[in-house]
Amino acid sequence: MSDGPLSELIIKPIKAAPIEDLIILYKEAGWWESSYDTQPEFLNHIVKDSAVFVGAFWQKKLIGMGRALSDLASDAYIQDVTVLKEFRGKGIGKKIIQTLIEKLKENGVDWIGLVAQPGTSPFYKELGFELLKDHVPLRYKD
Ligand SMILES: CC(C)(COP(=O)(O)OP(=O)(O)OC[C@H]1O[C@@H](n2cnc3c(N)ncnc32)[C@H](O)[C@@H]1OP(=O)(O)O)[C@@H](O)C(=O)NCCC(=O)NCCS
């Protein structure tokens, strides 16, 4: 981290974020595709239309995010959790997940699932997630 203490960190649900910050987060996470270059506006929907979108801010800059797709009554799927490389390993990802869970539970959501990227399941297991035995993640393919 360049300067300033981690106590300046703010983690909160948001409904909008600077598109430039979102692009940097997506690129660092390795989620950016060349086709997005001409239409980055989809990122505004990701923030606005997620049931819960949590942003982590340090010195007013968006340095981490996580979101939940949900009916906000019963079930939710956590998606797109990432922290800028410079800020990883400092407990920020953990706080993003905990904030998402807190907000979902406040709304009565009692089933929270996610598909962990390869190599990241230990991160989620520490936060209370367990393997869904015999379940298989599937994706629709055109
Ligand atoms: C996964 C990610 C969000 C974790 O964020 P982070 O802020 O570095 O995580 P934290 O510092 O809160 O780590 C919490 C705990 O999980 C562990 N952990 C973090 N990332 C891990 C990983 N990729 N694999 C295994 N364990 C991990 C940490 O060691 C830490 O353990 P500790 O509390 O015993 O020290 C971050 O590495 C990232 O942005 N990765 C790239 C995008 C990505 O893969 N996202 C997941 C999509 S499913």
C-alpha cells in the first residue's frame, strides 16, 4: 500500500461507482475481455442492478468489490469478489464477504452460494462456506 493506514478503509454497500475504477478492478482480476473495450457501460448495471454490491474504498478510491445476485428474500449467489493486487492479503476480501453476508441475512436470505474460481476455495472455506457435495456447477454455452 502506497501511504496511509488501513484504518482509512471503508467497506459499504453502494449503488454506483466510477467506471474507471471498475475497469481497473476487472482488468486486475483477469475478467476483462477485449469486446468490453467498446461498451464498458455494462459495469454500471453490475453495480446498480446487483441485489447487493459492496465496495471497498481506500482514500476514496475503489480498491475492492463483491456482489450478490438475489431475490433478497430467500436465496443469493455471491459473485465477482476481487481486491486490487496491492491490497490483497490484508483481510479486505474477508470483510467484503462478511459485509455481503450481513446485508443478505438482514433481508432474510438464508441460502448463500457461489462458484469459487480455481484455487480460491480455501478463502471461502475460512469464511464458512462448504463444498456442495455431488452438485456440479454448470454454465449455459451458446
Ligand atoms: C480472492 C481475493 C478476493 C482474496 O482477497 P484478499 O483481500 O487478498 O483476502 P484476505 O486478505 O481477506 O484473506 C482472507 C484469508 O483467505 C486466505 N486467502 C486469500 N486469498 C486466497 C486464495 N486465493 N487462496 C487461498 N487462500 C486465500 C488468506 O490467506 C486469509 O487467510 P488468514 O485469514 O488465515 O490470513 C483476492 O485474492 C483476489 O482479488 N483474487 C483475484 C480475483 C479472484 O480470484 N476472486 C475470486 C473469485 S471466485
